[in-house]
Amino acid sequence: MAKPDYYDVSDCDTHEKGAPKFCKKSEPGEGAERSCAYDGARVVLMPITDVIHLVHGPIACAGNSWDNRGARSSGSQLYRRGFTTEMLENDVVFGGEKKLYKAILELAERYAGEAKAMFVYATCVTAMTGDDVEAVCAAARKKVAIPLIPVNTPGFIGDKNIGNRLAGEVLFKHVIGTAEPPVLGDFSINLIGEYNIAGDLWGMLPLFERLGIQVLSCFSGDARFEELRYAHRAKLNVIICSKSLTNLAKKMQKNYGMPYLEESFYGMTDTAKALRDIARELDDAVGGLEKRTMQDRVEKLLEEEEATCRERLAPYRARLEGKRSVLFTGGVKTWSMVNALRELGVEILAAGTQNSTLEDFYRMKALMHRDARIIEDTSSAGLLQVMYDKMPDLIVAGGKTKFLALKTKTPFLDINHGRSHPYAGYEGMVTFAKQLDLTVNNPIWPVLNAPAPWEKSEEELADAVAKAAGHARACLAEDLKDSKVKASAKNATVNPQKNSPPLGATLAYLGIDQMLALLHGAQGCSTFIRLQLSRHFKEPVALNSTAMSEDTAIFGGWENLKKGLKKVIEKFHPEVVGVMTSGLTETMGDDVRSAIVHFRQENPEFDGVPIVWSSTPDYCGSLQEGYAAAVEAIVKEVPEPGETIPSQVTILPGAHLTPADVEEVREICEAFGLDPIIVPDIANALDGHIDETVSPLSTGGVSMARIREAGRSCATVFIGDSLSRAAEALTENCGAPSYGFTSITGLAEVDRFMETLSAISGRPIPEKFRRWRSRLMDAMVDSHYQFGLKKVTVALEGDNLKTLVNFLAGMGCEIQAAIAATRVRGLDALPAREIFVGDLEDLETAAKGSDLVVANSNGRQAAAKLGIKAHLRAGLPVFDRLGAHQKMWVGYRGTMNLLFETANLFQANAAEGQKLAHN
């Protein structure tokens, strides 16, 4: 039996390797690569924006596919809603025609005025059960005022290409020629097979408008139903996707005498050719052979556009030239993308197609270098083999290939319906070049393709461990006098991002079990510290004050300090008291060390209660400096040297780490068979828990007995440059070597941490971390598109600033400004356009034009003032979000958490595709 004309049988007569087989049925085991006729029909019809697309079938057809294509609309969003009769078991047994009939009436009434028509799709199950979609539509037409159009394209009748062409038949039979245009210009065209993916149509329309060409109808991107009805009055059909609707163009030529062209608007060469061809045909149709009205307009436009486009492409071409690619796509992009890539200096190593005409295939082949390979096996296995054989710098293909390609750690650009950016026309060509550049030159690729720790040589591992071992000395050797980071010159700080050093010391003391912190200063200082820490951690804070008064401020605060020590020991029975000074007592010149000596002499009964003292004047540094001073005081005072315990390590976590971070560090160490003593340990002190008995002291932290044992550890590991001095002091007093890390967030940073722990423990990196590393790499390739060239401003304490700036820059962000709370070592090396010490008022200026602000909750004022909706809360305090203390951003798993949280912020605040358009 002869096949219908829409099969275009001539396309079936080739046996050339790699050529598309239009009439070839999918082989069992390979069908998922080619999709089905139902999918092909919805590709063509569902971009029609102001109609209801009702799928008659079980949940699979609509439930798995609705609103999953990138077709954009400048008007109605009705086409994005998923409508289905959702056939259930009883409907299959007894028939679904009544349900379909009722669904049509129900939806027509519910969307009256909004829906201009309804397309009703048959699917595999309803076709098999014999539901007559055409008869149901005919019956329902008597009850509804809008056109009802049956679409008989059950998936089993063929592949996606058959569905495309059947949709063309539906449009020709039921829609085209049913109305007349309100206005008809001399130079009117239809675009066929242009689906406005990511707004492609909107890159073409400005060119037509400048030329005076009227786009009468577009099949079917950003289309209104009414516009399609009068498509028969155009002078010319321009086919953009030749595979999908050539049959429609041929029928319109036969019935309406309308000529057609097959063109592409991808790349400069093909855009110019398309405009010249269209101009020639329109001039012939309107003015005859003598007049060149439209052709003259086109030449003038091309002269302007091409010069501008080349100039804008130049910087991208410079970075892309010589890159090698694999191309796998369909339709007109099969050959037009070859041209576009060549215009950017990109070499094509291999190319293939599934959904193209033979003409498309041969045009692609003619444009390729003779050494380029035609992909014969287009299955997943075949494509993977090509990727491994050719080792390209990038892969340009459709979304179905995307995650396969990314698994090979190769840059990938989606050019099919899943993309977010328009590539048509001259503006689209610049966007295409920019997106290629962002993808190929994203900084994640060298990191991802570097050897994993277990793949490195012994020399490479030894070098990494040696750097960690010398980290403290290298940090302390940096002379801050040589830093070019500008300190604030303002006489009035506005919206401080600093917290006081005594607050940092309090945070450190809270990480010691049964400790009570005692602030030597006025009682207001301790009140503010307790409030700030409670707002952040949602926990009570064990902090008391010496309650300095006017008299003691004048005559000295020794007695207040001694009375305060005696009272807290007698009343609360702490195992240790942590004393820190304030701006008041430091300005007075109180000799805290001598006061504590006198207290010991006067109260020998309290000799068993250690007292740790740290100098933390409010005018020297910020939270980070106060925390570091307290940690240094603890490790100088408490650990006792002795015989080394081989598997024991001391961990000094930075002030920027959350309780969840610290807990993750502990679990990582334990996985290497190490026994970590964490000083201070806020993991179980400030993690948010309810004890059976509530204590006025800090609970859950590291015990004093364990801190004493820290003197016998085989190594000290510190996280955060601010703890370099504390680590060196512990090494000097107890002899164990120290290993330091600016950050343990980021793939390379965590690798170094793992390598060091492996060297300390003498054990290989556990398998579970290999798995987490693999997951992190997958997360990086999946989400790097969200980060490329995003502008970010970060305002944080030094250690946190260095961690997050390096992480974000490593994902491809442009760090517009890095604003430090204080001037610390290591800031000069940050990859930021501007680095300075400032407050959150400075953030309001520095963050202008940023896509993301990273700051504590107090940064919300700046973000709101600038209209920046993406604000990543980090640092302290975070009081307008719950769970800040449970955020975990260290290690492979924590880096992945941070990656997704940031990417989701970018994604949630991205503009909808239609807002990018000409409307």
C-alpha cells in the first residue's frame, strides 16, 4: 500500500552511513533516542499560545511532557498549561469518549474568552481502545463556540518526524484559509517551522521590521490561533526547519500558488543568505524582475549589521578559535551550525544527525572538513564512543545528549528546545558566541579534569602535603604593610558589617563544655553579644559580665573582675572560665593577668578551676580576630605535652564554620581512622538541641580533659588563615606539626584536605568520599551554566570572604567587589575586581549591577535598596532565615550544598524567557 504523501518517500532511499533514515522504524532497544509521532505533533502545535492543548490518554503523555519545551510567548501563557483526560483503568476498559466529551465542554467553559481554539490529541492507548477523537470533537462543536481540532497522532504510528508532518496536515485541513487578515502588506511572508525556542523569533523580527517585511503568520512560535487562519494570503513561505513542515509548504504552494524557500537564521553567513533570498523572491512577486526594492534594503541592512556583528564577535572568536567540537543535532541546524561554528574559528571533529532531511545531511557533509567524522551510530553508546575517541573541547547538541556529554567532563552547549538563550539572527549569533565562550572557558573544566588525589604521583601528593604543612608560616610571613587593600577612610561607619572581637571570643568559649564566659566590661556589652549570638543560633548564651560601673571605670576594675570570677565559680560551678576584655577595660589599662594572679592567691580553693584569658579590645579587629585570640589563649594555656598518640589530631576550626561544618570535619577525620580533638567544638554546643536538663553553662563542646590531651596529638589541622598563630603556638609548645587550609570548600580545596588527612593517617581516601567527589563533579557540570559571568559582590569577615570569593570565582562568577570587615592577610590574592575594607553602606555602592549579594542578614538593606533579589546569607548574624547553624558548606558534600543553594538563587531570580523579548 502506498504511503501518504507526508512520508516524503524519496527521503527513504539512501543507505549512506550516518544519513538520517526518515522511514526507518526504531529498532527495539533504541527507540528512546527518536521520540514518537505524538511528540512530533506537539512540537509543532503546542507553541500556539492562546489555545487549549488537550491530551486524551493516560497520564504518561501529558504528565511527562507538559511545559517542557523552550517555546516563548509574548502574550498568552495558556499553551504552557498541561491539559489531559488522564485515562484510568476503567476508562480503558469501558472507553473514554464520554470523559473526553465532558472534558472538552468543561475546559471550553472554564477558559471561555481566553482560549481561542482547542487541539485534542489522540495517544497510543486511546487509539488502541478505539476512541474516536474526530467524532467526539464533531459532537462537542455543537456545544462550544471555539474551533475543536482533532490531532490523530498516537505514538506508535511512527517517529517524531511523522508527527511533525501530521501536525502540518492538521493545520492545512482545519486552520489555514479559515479567515482573512485585517492588514496585508505588499511584502508579507509566513515563517514555517520556527517555534520561537528561547526567543529565536524575536531575534529575527527586528530585521524583518527594519526591511518592511510583514510576518503574517508564524508556524508556530509565539503564534495566535487567529494569525494562522489567514496564512494563505502571504506572498512567500520561508521554511526554517525543513524536516518538520515541508509537506505543509508544498501543499500551500499547490493550493495557493505560494512559493517557498528553505532558510536558516543561525550564523552570519546563513542569515545574510536567507535575507537575500527572501528579498529576491519578494521583489519578483511584487515588482517583477525589474525592481530591486527589497534587495536594496537588504544590502544596506547587511552592510550595517555584519560590521557591527563582526566587531562584537571578535573577543569571543579570539578565545574560541582553534577549539575542537562534536556537533549532533537535527533539522536546519545540522548544516547551519557548521557554518556558525566555523565563523567562530571552531573546528568540527565529528557531526551527526537523526532528525534531518537528506538534503540537510548532504549540506552538512559538504561544509565539513574531509577528515571530520560522520557519526554513524547515534545511540547513547555510539555518541559516547565518539566523545572518548575524539576528546573534543566542546559538544554542541540537543538536550537529550546534554547529561551524557557532561558525564565525560566536556563542555556542552544545548542548541535545541531546552536552551535558555536565543541564537537566531545577528543578535542571536553574538549570544551564541557568548554562551559558547562561557561554557568552554568556564574555570571548572581544568579543575574537573585534573587528576583526583588517588590518581596523583607520590611526588605530587608530597608537594600538596608540604604546602599544607607550611601554610601557617606562609600566612604569617605576609607583611600587611605591603598590602594594597584599601582600608576605610570614612570617619563615620554606616551599617557596620563587623561584630566585636569579644563576641568572637564568646563564640570560641561556647565550644568548650561546662565553660562560662565572663566579659570584663560594662554590662551592656555582654547583653548585646548575647542578643546577637542568640538571634543567629536561636540558643541561650552562657555569658556573664563584670558589670563595670562609673566608679570602677575611674579607679580600676580589678576588684570587679575578682568578684565576678568568684561569683560565677561559686554560683555556676563551671569547669573552666573564659575571660575576655572589652574596649572599656583595655582603654583603662586593667592588667587582667595580674588580677587573675591575685584572685588565685586570695582564693586557693578555686585552684582546680582553670581560667583562660584573651585580650579582645573592641577597637582591634572584628569577630574573627576575637575568636582567633581566644583559640590562641586556649591552646597556649591548656594542652599538656606528652607521648604522641599516633591516630589523634587536633582540629582548629575557623570562626566562619557553622556547627554543621565542624561536625562534617569531625566525621571526615574519623573516616580516616583519626581521633579528632576539635578546639573549640561548637558542633554539639550550638547545633540546636534540647537536653534533658538545661544548664546555665555551655554544654556539648570539647571537654577540658580532651583539650589537655591535644598536646599529645600527632598533628594539628587548622581551617582558616586567622588561626595560623594559634596553630604555630600549639606546635611550639607541644611539638606536633601543623597543616593549614584557607578553605575546605571547593573541589581542589577539599582534595588538598583529603590528601593531607591521608598522609597523616597513612590510609587511603575512603570510598565514600570518592563517591561524594563524583557527585560534586556532576553537580558542578550540571549547574555551571547558572554561574557563568554572574556579577557578585561579597561582604564578609576575612576567612569567610576568601572562602566564598574563591568558590564563586572558581564557578565562573565575576566578583565585582570583595568587601572585608577588617584588613587581614591573603586579601590581595583574591580574584575580585575591587577589594577593600568597608561597611554595608559601601555595599550599597559596590554592588550596583550585581546579580548576587553575599553577606549576613544585615546586608538585606543594601540588596533591597539596589533591587537585588538574590541574597545569599552567610556569616554572622543570620537572623531572617532559619537553620543558618545547620548549613554545611565544607567537604565534597558541603560544597555541593553551597553549589545548589547558590545556583537555585540565580535560577529563582532569572527573568522569564518572555521578558527577554522584543515586547
